[in-house]
Amino acid sequence: MQRHKFTLGGLVIVAGLGFLLVRGFEQNTAAHITLATLSQEAATNAWDDQRIQLGGSTVVPGSIKWDKYRHRPEFSITDGQHTLQVRYTGNAVLPDTFRDESQVVLEGHYNPSHGLFEAQVVFAKCPSKYEGQSYEGHIQAMEAGKTDS
Amino acid sequence: MIDLGYFALCLALVTAGYAVATAAMGARQQNVALMRSGENAALAICGLLTVSVIGLWYALLTHDFQVEFVAENSNRSMPLGYTISALWGGQNGSLLFWGWILSLYTAAVVLVNRHRYRPLMPYVVATMTATSFFFIVLNLFAADPFVRLPFTPADGNGLNPILQHPYMAIHPPMLYTGMVGMSVPFAFGLAALFSGQLDRNWLYACRRWMLIPWTFLGAGLLLGGKWAYVELGWGGYWAWDPVENASLMPWLAGTAFLHSIMIQERKGMLKMWNMVLVLLTYFLCILGTFITRSGVISSVHAFAKSNVGSYFAVFLTLITLLSVGMIWYRRESLRAESRLESFASRETVFLLNNWILLSMLFAVLWGTLFPLISEAFTGEKITVGAPFFNQVNVPIGLVLILLTGAGPLFAWRRTSTESLKKNFTVPIAGGLAVGGLCAILGVRDGYALVSLTLCAFVVLAITGEFHRGTLARQHSTAESYPVALFRLCHKNRRRFGGYMVHLSLVMLFVGFTGQAFTTERDLVLTPGANAEVGDYHLTFETLAQKEDARRDVVAAAVTLTRGGAFLSTLLPQRHFYKNVDQPTTEVAVYASWREDFYLVLVGWDPKDSSAKFKIYINPLVNWVWAGGVAFVLGALWCMWPTSRDRRLAALDRRTSQGLPAGDWDAQKRGIEV
């Protein structure tokens, strides 16, 4: 009898957790794809009206056009091969780390009629400030210089 | 100095290898000389890594920019404090720092426990120095902070300005001290499995050593939240980012452990479960570090992708195999000694609490790892947004807070229906009264009503415990109420410290509940213009600019009043750091116990000096920070050494002076019973 009560309690918890997980999943997921995938498959309308998390790209230097009060910019992103125009439609103030060459992860929708990505959320990391490759170019240049001389 | 630091690191590697070998061999052969040697080597690692860390600090403070780490993470214009904290501002330095804290813990364990847990200690030392070995390898071969550039830059990059913040200076060390410290209970768990000494000794050791990092981890989590709140400008403090989740998960597992060990201590049950929890806690710490450092899951936390990740993957696999293997090997010794006697008992509530905490942990883990899981099974990477975590964890959290209050009202073993009625009547009535009052005052959010009702219930239930205990004490001692209350809490630090932590949890939940009522407004104002937001009246006075050596500052002066009464002049700002092409947003907050008025300067038009503001009114946020302070105080109350601890320590000292161990064991039992 005692045992049954505990089993029952366990089942209730597992069922409750399962219910919460399933319900939570219905609304709050987004497909994580790269800019390459989106660029290749945009023509097939596969991603229209889907919530997408777009990763693996950086902000094209000089492409950031702020609105009057520096709140919602339009900008381009690139992965080196493809580029895409982005319009920020979210409400929050963009992270301070958002600037030229930042690595960005965007969440939002692809708008096929304008060929641009409407981002509701922008995550940004600075390219080289935390940890990075900023001196690598310099080192390569020096080493190239050495072999020349 | 930098060469000395590197040299010390190399020596530390050799010493760590020696320590693992001697401690393990000493344990196998029961050779005391080898065990001692292993312990001394563990102390030596601590000394060597201290030299190493000082070496790197010296390089930072002397602006030795030829060292790549120094050039990457500091510059000449950074204030002294942030130059010091730059040590953990970048990956390589933070890993060295991590290893150093680990060695400090190891030294502390050796110095504090080497007489007390004699049969366990060599295994503990072996496990901890093996972990040190791993981190030193990492530092030497994958994340060397002492690497020099082939040239010396004139100035360094500097620490990212958003990290130059007091909370960010102390948040990582707190978190690391928490995460790293979990290796101590892990080591005691493994030592118990290896030595087969699965009596209660390892559990006592684990509890003490779990409480310390658990407190640091909890404090670190909240400090990170505070930093995000005041620095990132999005009006919140917790975003369910994978890295935040990664540090929350071990805290949840540790919390479950701290509760379930009480059942083992009293009833000899849940031995297997407790062992799993203590090993899981450490596993989650390393998993979290792996997630943070490897870049397998995209996160706003910006440690660059590096091959450090693969090292952690190997380490993670090793500790998993070792843990699972050893638990399987000792499965017979981990059987329960007794069974639960009644469903209506405190044991049941503790069991429920464990299931609920683990459910929460599972939900967070599932959401965090789902991109990887979905990619493995369907080929499509699906990410899970913050609303998922809120939707799942709010109901689970409400059950948890209910148990926080209900637990103390149940007696151990079995509770009679009469005593349940007696204990529950006042808290339930009080909770419902508060809930009803909130409803009348206009709270319409279902979860918020339930939460506030439960919070009131828990406060009444717990203060009832304090009250009844004090009255009982007064009855037998004739002390005055305050004296009796203090002595009650002092004599039962563990129990009443635990209740204090529970009360702090209530404060946190009150704060979390406020999130249901956050309001957000965008405003464009010209200088001199007024606006009404909620019952606040604000006047945009002027836009000002100033410049100092490091940065340009643009600030808006906004006067805040309510009902005609002056509240504050707020100065939301943007800083533009000269050597970095990046502004930082400095929000201005008018905080009260009721709510925060949170003001962000979004941007301005230089032509007419008009400015755009973002305003968040965040009810009850202060309760979160106050709850954090209360959490630390309650945890300290639990940890504070008792007279029993002091007597044990005195015995330890006598043993070290040559009293026979058998004599000591008998005396110790006398104290512990």
C-alpha cells in the first residue's frame, strides 16, 4: 500500500512534467539554421512564416543604419559567402556588443517579399574583444615579412 | 615574473602527477608515508599555482603587453581594480584562476580534514589532484596564459567595457569558487566508493563541503543577474541563456543533495540516490563549463570557440565512466537500511522536494541541450526560447515553494492528523487571507496570486517553527523571548539556518512574482518636456556631455516625482570608450521595495537634443537582491562552526600530536552520537 502511494506520486510528477514540457514546446521553439541554409532554401519558400534562429554570421562593416534615436537599425549580415539584409523589429535596446563585425545570432522571420530578415531578438558577441584573433593577422603579417627578408 | 609563472605551472603539473600517484598508491598499500607525501604534494601544488597566478597578475599590473593574454584583456587606461579582475576576464587566465581555486580548496581539505577522515583522505587527495592535473594540462597545452607575442604592442585591447563593472568583477570568482568547490564533495563521494567506507563519515564531510560552494554558486548566480540587470539594459536579470542554465543546474542538484542527505543520516535510506546526486552535481559543473567554453551551444556568453572544449569533453567522459562504474561496483553497499514508515511524514516531503528539484533540473537541461538532441535525432537544430523555461519552471517552482513551507510542519517518521490540523491551520488561513487581499487589490494574474498565497503560507509556517521552538525553550529555561530565540537558532544552526534560507527563498519568489507585472514604455522627449508613466511624473531636464581620459559620456538628466513629491534625479547614460568602437548603456534605476523605475537612454538627436527613453517598471525586483543577501546570511548561519565542530577539531589536533587513532575514534563517536 505504502509503495503504491509513492509510485503514484512519482507518476503524477512525471506526467505533470511531461505535460509542461510538451505544452512549453508548442509555442517557444525556433529552428536554428545558418545563413547558408537560409540563402539556399529561401527560394523554395521553406522558411516563410517560420520562427527561425539564424546563426553563424557577422555584421557587415559599415552596413548598420540606425533610426533617428539609435534604437532599431537595419543592417546586413554575412558568412563570407552570402549576405542578407536585416531589419530589427524588436523592442529591447540592442546589446552594447552589437556593432560592425559582431557575431550575431538573430531570432525572427524571413520576409520573402522584401527579401529581408525581420529580427525580433538580436544576440551579439564582439568579434575579438573577449578572446580572440585580433593579433593573428599581425603575427601572420610579421611572419610573412620575415620570410621575405 | 612571467617566466617564473610559467615555470611554476610546469612544476605544478609534475607535482600533480606525483600527488595522484603517491596518494593512490598510499591508499592501496595503506602506506602512511606515501599518503603524507601525496598530501604534502597537494599543498605544494597550491603554492606553485599561487606563484603562477601572481606571475600573471604581475604581468597585468606592469602592462607587459608582450604577453598575449595581457594585451588581449587589459590596457593602460583601465583602473587598477579591473586590471586585477582582467585575470578572469579572458579564457586562458580564467582557467588558470580556476585551477588555482581548485588547489586552494585541495589545500584547505588537506589541512582541515587530514586527521578526521583518515580512510577517505588519500582517495580525496588523489581525486582532487587528478582534477588539478587536468586543469594544469589544459593551461599548458590548450589555454596557455603565458604565451608571448613576437612583438610588444604599445597598448592592449582592454577588457570589454561592459565587463568593467563592479558586479562583473566579483561575479565570475563567486561562480568559479562555487563550481570548483563542488569537486570537494565529488572527491569525498568517490573516495567513499573507492575505499568502501560508505558509512556516514563521507556524508558529514560532503555536507560541510557542499554547503560552501553551494552558497558561493547561489550568490554568484544572483550577482550575475544583478550585473545583467544594471548593465545590459533590457530590464531583466535572467534570460535562461545556456550559460546561466549551466550554472543553475548544479545548484539545483546540490540543493536536492543537501535535503536528501538528511534522510540518509536519519534512516540510512537513499544511499544510492545521495551518491548519484553528489556525483551529478559535479558532472553538471563540468558539463556547464564544457557548454560555456566549447561553443557547442550558441550563447551570448562570449568565450570564443576553442579546442578547450574537446579537453572538457574527454574529462566529462572520464568522470562519468568513473562515477557510473564505481556506483555499479558498490551497488550492494548502497542498499537502504530501512523503509519509509508513513506517507504523511517529513521524509515524504523531502522525497517530493527531491523529485521536484530534479524535475526542474531536467526541464532546464532538456531545454538547454535540446538544440543538440534535436540535431542528433532529426538533423534539424531546434532552439528553445526563454518563454519555454518560464512556462515550465513557474509551476514547478510554485510546488517547490509550497514544500518549503509544508516540510517543517510534518514530523519525522509519521505525523498524526491532529498535529497536521494544528500546524497547518494558521499558515493556510494566513496564506488564503493574503491571496484574497491581493485579489481584492487588483492582482489578476493566476500564477502571481498562487505565488503570493504560497509565500504567505511559507512565511507563517516557518515563523511558526521559530515561535514554537522559542516558547518550548522558554518553558524549560525561563529565558526572555529574544534570548531564547537566539539560543534556539544558535543551538540548532543547521535546522534554523535552513529555515532562514527558506525565508530567503520566499523573498526571491516574491521578487520573481513581480515579473508578471512588468510594464514597458518608449518615450521621445525634448528637453523640458514632461511625461506620465504609471503614477510617476518625469521631466527631461537636459542632455549633457562630458569627456574623461577613457571615455565620452552622454547623460540625460531626468527628474522623477510621484504625487508631487520629488523622488530622484536619474542620469541614464551612454559611455563611448575611446579605444573600443563600442558604447555601453548605463541605466538609471529608482528602486523601492514596491518597484523599480528603470530608465534607459536609447538615443538622442544631436540637432534638437531630443532623446528617446525606454522605461521599465519592474515590481518587487528589490526583493530578489534582498533575498540574495538573506540567502548568504542564512547559509552562513548553517555553516558557522558549532561547539561540536570545535571539540572535534581539538581532538584532531591531539591526534596529530600522537594519540592513538583508536582512542580518537571512540572519543569522536562520543561527540557525534
